[in-house]
Amino acid sequence: MPVQGLIIILIVGALAGWLAGVVVRGRGFGLIGDIVVGIVGAFLAGWLLPKLGVGTLGLGGGWIGSVLFAFIGAVILLLLIRLIRRL
């Protein structure tokens, strides 16, 4: 993967993590923690959602679709982590 692609994935994941942190409130991880979870969530969404037959939700392959895709993955990951932390 070229360096440029990796930087784009990191930026999209960071934006999605921040948005997910705003949406999924509660005892959070702070801004940096939510951004890291967003980056991991972006990778999770890129792996999991196509296996479930979910594309970029009709938005095409542009950056808006990528941020939305990563946002979904970040929200799922944040909810799972917070659920596990409660146990």
C-alpha cells in the first residue's frame, strides 16, 4: 500500500472515530482514544461490512462513503468495547 493511501485511511479513520465518539456518549476514551478506535473501526468496517453484503451505502467510492463506512465500523467497535468494559 502506498504511503498516500495509508495517510488517507488514517485521516478517514480519525474523522470517523471523532464522530463516533460524539455519537456514542458515556464514559469515553477521550478524544485521542476515540480517534484510535475510529481508525481500528475503519479497518474493521473495511473487512466486516463487505462480508455482510453492505457496500458504501449507495454513496459510491468517494470520501463521503468512506467516512460513513468507517463511522459505522467505529460506532460498532465503540459499542462493543463499552459493553465489554461494563462486564
